[in-house]
Amino acid sequence: MRVVAKFGGTSLGSGDRINRAADSIAAAVEDGHEIAVVASAMGSTTDDLLDEITFEADEADQAQIVSMGERTSVRMLKAALSARGVDACFLEPGSDDWPVVTDEYGEVDVEETRKRALEVAADLEGVVPVITGFLAEGPDGSITTLGRGGSDTTAVMLGKYMEADEVVIVTDVEGVMTGDPNVVEGARNVGEISVDELRNLSFRGAEVVAPSALSYKDGDLDVRVVHYQHGDLLTGGTSIEGQFENLVDMREEPLACLTVAGRAIRNQPGVFQSLSAALGDHDVNIDAVASGMDTVTFYVDDEEAEFAENILHRQVIEQDALSSVTVDSPLAVVRVTGGELPNRPGIISEIVNPIENARINIHDLITSATSVAIFVDWDDREQTLEITQDLF
């Protein structure tokens, strides 16, 4: 099996941990697997170096300075592997076999990186390459970086381009947890999670795998997260399933928009819960929710609009904080889901402006970490879908 194993800063944070990492790599090689290693800077080296740049330094100089963390890690880990009789080499920008290159705009040069990655992969049967994460090489040979979480990006990208069977992210957590074990009781490991779920969690603060890395995951590449104390690269942890694709989708059935108004509704604890619970208790499915300072809006199946209106009206009568409920229908929703949406400044205007230029009224716009939902009149659905598909 061909595996790309990425070791995070914590898993390389001391000599003992480097020894532990080397032991796990050596064991996998002994079992006959082809292993490529991506190494982050030891511990908090990168942050420490950045903190010490208290002077004016251009981007090129900063990249050179922060690259020293990864450069040290690969040398340490290569030496530890050699001490175990494993034939290893380290690769960094400037090396003859260095794989990750960027174009003049600082974006990964996909074709060149894929070609170089396959050349590195061709030698995996005889040698273990230890590759600096986070770093790339510009078209002029300069050092560039892949941004925050860049070592994760390096690993998953190389896993894809090297045609690996699996990418293993070795870190300081037991895979993906049901909650933060430092905050909640009884947090446990999640054996499997989808790319969609994890990317949404990652953009909302879950520091497990960098969101940018998951953009490179396809359905043929397994990605797994394991704790550095686990010791076995090939078992345990959390498996990340599926792939994240750009997608434009339109709901086939019409929706109704039910808006409940109330005085300072956001400052009334339990109001939202009571409204959604009332709909749920009567088996009314909520497709989406939006809120304002004095309103809460529920989108439900249009055929259930009258039933849902009566349910919410009873809540309005019972709660002094609520004033009225109204219904607007039929509406359509077009959803844009894509791995790169959160990383594209101005993406909302890119979506909205062409729809506005077509004189289509947008009733509502709801965004999440990785998707945008556009609500329009039912009669405008086909044109909205066509405009949005043209964009993506």
C-alpha cells in the first residue's frame, strides 16, 4: 500500500516524539508498504519565528525565515530513520526532486506538481522521502508557502498526485471527536466523518485537518486522522469519507417562507427552540432557517404551509414576545456548494450580481461555511439555476 504520512508539529515536538514517529514509519516500511512523509515544523517553531520578526521584512524574506522550522524537522526525522536502517532522504525547496511548485500568481502549478510528485512516487519502493510541509517553490526558484494548515495541504495534495492509497494525518488528537474533550464530558472518537461535515466543522473552529487540504481529497483517496501516541500508521483514528465537489443544485419542490415577528426576539431565550420544536413535534420538516433582530423565518414544504402556519400561530398566541406570523410562497432555492467558496473573497457578489442584473428578486440568502442558498420566486427558479450554473 502507498501511504503519505503527515506528522504535525506536536507529533514532532521533541526528540522522544521524533523517535516515536520514526518507529511507526519504520514498522510500516518493514511490513512492505511504500511510505512518503510530510513533516511540519517541530512544536510551535513557525509561530515562534513569526513572533520574532519585529522588523520590516518582505514576503520573500519571511518565507525564508519561517521555512527553517520545516527544514529542521525533515533533517531530524531523516536522521532518525537512517538510525533505524531505513533508506531515507529529505526534500525541501531547491532539492533536485522537490515536487510542490507554484506559478507566478502563487497558486499551485497542478500539472508540474503532479508530474514531479509521480517522479518521487516512482522511487518509493527503495527510499522514504521526508518532505517539508507548508513550503513550495516559485517559478523562479524562490520559497513560497501554502498558508495556514499548509502541511495538511501538502500531504493530501501529494497523496492525490502520487496516486497514494491513503493519507494519514498524525496529530495530537484522537481523530475527530464528538466534542472538545477539554470542554465537554464523555467526548469520544468519531470512527467516520464525511468531507462535507469535516470541512464545515473546520471552517467553524475544529482544528483537525485544514479545510484547504480537503479540497484535494477525491473519492479514490482515503484520509485518516490518528493520534501520535497510537504508534500504528495503518489503523485507528477517524476515517474521512467521500470528496468535496463544487455543486449547484436546485430543490425540485417549492417551499413556503413562514416568518414569525416579535419584539427583540433574539433577546428572548427559548423562543427559537419553542418554534422549531413545535414544527418538529408535528413532523414538519424545516429546510432552512434565517433570523433577524425581530424575526425568525422557517422554510418548509409548500404543501405544508397552511398546517405549519397554524402551528406557529398557536405559539404566537401563547408567547407575549411574539406578535404575528406570515407566509410567502411558492419559493425556490438554489444551493451552491463548493470546496473553495470560503477562500474566495467577493464570492457572494459574484453570485448575487448576475442574478440582480437579470432583474430577479432574491428573497433571502443564507450562507454556511461551505455553501450559499439563494431563495427566489418559484417562477424565477430555472433562470436562477442557469445563471448560477454558468458561474461554476
